Amino acid sequence: MRILQVSNGLPPTAVAGAEQYTYTISRALSRRHEVYVFCHERAPDQAEYTLIDQEMDGLRVRRVVHNFRDVSSFEDLYVNPNVERLFEEYVQQVRPDLIQFQHCIGLSANLPRIAARRDIPFTITLLDYWYICPTVKLLTPDLALCPGPHRGADCRQCFGPAFDAWARLHRIPGYETLRDRLVPRWLQSLVLRQLETARPPKKTRETDDAVAPRFIRRMQAMQETLGLAPRLLAPSHFVREMYTDYGVPGDRIVVVPWGLDKRQWSSTPPHANAPQLRFGYIGTLQAAKGVDILVRAFNRLDSDQVELRLHGGGKPDDPFADRLMRVRDPRIHFLGRYDNRRLPELLAQVDVVVIPSIWHETFSLVAREALLAGLPVIASAVGALPEVIVDNVNGLLVPPSDEDALHQAMARLIDDRGLLTHLEPSATAVIDIHDHVDELERIFKDLK
């Protein structure tokens, strides 16, 4: 079978969970199928819509450069005719038997419509909440959980008048050229981030009615796109429930938990003992992950026999990581970006993994990687995390955004080392990548 994977990115330039998952299953599928990848690529030094073709690990990859430099309206954030044209040309060239849409952010929400129009069987993976929320995370600017536009959320908190002013500037001929010559890239990024999170002023009902349709149009467009998919794949029961609440028929959504390559963990390095109790964080340094809450909670621990090891870097143009790393505590170590292939080695230097997320995690590869390494997990009881971490069985659950509760959970493990022995992190909760691919193939055959 000739399979085309569509993704928001791919390693080595994009290494978050969704991109790692796409790469892993694409490689696994390529053992029995011909696999192509069409993905978004951020490359500030390249012109918009430059095509980068490459072969890597048995995959034929086409990367489309899109730095969002031509965004001049809210709709441009999720619909892009240029990408649609390039995608249709690639589909005509590859002629896939099936398309698996992992993510269309950075590309265009209309790509599945092209597959439907050409009668190509396809699936859409619900990797996160992008089809519901323009900012993906379902978080308000002050990092509170958001119910979503279908539940009456005011999306103007994230995309209000400040965004409109920014968009109007982009409609001025020659604006972008002048901006790039006179304004440093770091300052452009900082201003854009401030505009994205600016709160709108209070308005009259008439003004509210004039603004609201943009969000209604987006919601309707996304619901129509999802409605075209014969099958939607959710990584967890929680995600399935979120999308059925959004209006997607439950019988169209299949829960298919992601698989991990257990062979990577077959020769796990021996656990390195140390006098300190070592807490570890693996992932992107961003606010939605609650890393700042973790750092503050750890900083309050009154013990010299503890250590916090943070593996990961910040998102491009996000000053959050820089602010976080200004913390001065000799027990806290910021160890930077990591190669995913080194995870067994890195986790051998840790006693407990902490996942302090404040957003509704859709799956959490890190939780399962910790279990494969034989490590207990302290995790926020949010999203799909309670589906894999069971309180007082293979880890400890704490309320999200609760610095006191997280501090107390870490202090509890310091004071009661026997609890580490009592907790039993088992790899049986983790699905092997080959079993996962077998399940995907069964779904694909049903669509043919």
C-alpha cells in the first residue's frame, strides 16, 4: 500500500510528541508499505513555500516552508490556498492509496477536503485540540482551562483587536519588506506574542456581534472537515469525549492508543544510584506544560539531598524558557534539548519523572517512556494522564496548576523513601509500536 502521512512537522527539525509519533509510525509502516510524508517546516532563512525534498530512514519526505509571513487575517491562520495547491500537486505525483492526516496546523485545514474530492480513503488523527481551539491548547491567556467556542468561550481573549491591527499592517504593500529591514527578528516575535495574548477591551453587544462570526466560521469549517473523515483516530478516551462533545459522532472516532518502540528499551542502561532523590522533567519548556510551577514547587523543598533535572528547550520565539532558566538554585539543572534515542540513558539518571501539565494532555508519551524505564511518575490529574498514571499504584496524581500539591507530593517521596519501592511502574500499560501499526493496518483495510 502507498501511504501518505501529513504532519505539522518531522524530526530532526520538529521534535515534540506529535512529530515524534508521526516519524515513529511512518518508519514502522515503511517496513511493509511505501510511505511518503508531506509536512510543514519552519525555516526563517528560506522563502515562503520553498519545497525541501529528502529521503530519511526509508521515508520520502516533502517539507513545505511556511513561516506565516503572509498572514493578513484570522482565516489565514488555518486556511492556505498556496499549501493546498502544493499538496494537490504532490498527491497527483505520489498517487497514494490512503492518506493519514496527523496534523494540518501550519498547512491548511482544507487538505482533507482534497482527499475527499479525489475519493482517496483517509483518516484524521486527533492529536490535540486544534480543530476546536485556534491556539490548540484550550487555555485562556491567563492559563485557565477553556471550554472551547462550542461552549461559548470568548475567543477574542486570544484573537481580539490587537490581532486585527497586526493583520491590517500586513495588508499594506511593502510592509513586510520594510519591517524585515528595520526591525530585528527577535523584536518582531516579541511584539507578535504580546499581540496574540492581548485582552480586548469591553465592547458593546453590537461590536461583539460583528467580531463573533470569524470564530463561528472557523468552528463550522473545522466541523465540516472532520465530518468528511470516514475514521477519526483518538489517542485516548478523553480526547474521544472532547470531540464527541464538539459534535463529532462517537461511532466515527476510534480510540487507538499510540505505540512505542519497546526495542529501544530492551537494553536499558542500569539505573545509576545516587545519594540524592532525582526528579526529572522531559519535554518542551513552555507554560502549558507547567514547568514553572514545577520549578517553584521544587525550589521550596527544604533538602540538600534532592535534584531536579530538566531535559528540553523552549519553543522558537517564546521567551518563557529564557525567563525560567534565570532561576538560581544549584539543585536545579537545565540540560537543554535531547536526542530522543538517548531517553533510556537520560532516564537512568532519574528516580522520579514529573509531568506538571496544566492543559488537557491528549496522551503523554513521556508518561509511558517513564514506565518503560521503570520509573514512578508524579503527574497532573488532567486530560488523559489518569488513563495511564494511577494514584498510589504507579505514581502520584496532583491537581493541575496546584503548586502546593506538587510540592507536597515531592516532599512525600523525600520523607518516605519506602513509597518509591511501593509504587510499581509497569511496562504492561505501554503498547508496542508493532501492535499499534497492526491496529492501524486493520483500520486502513476497512477503508479500502
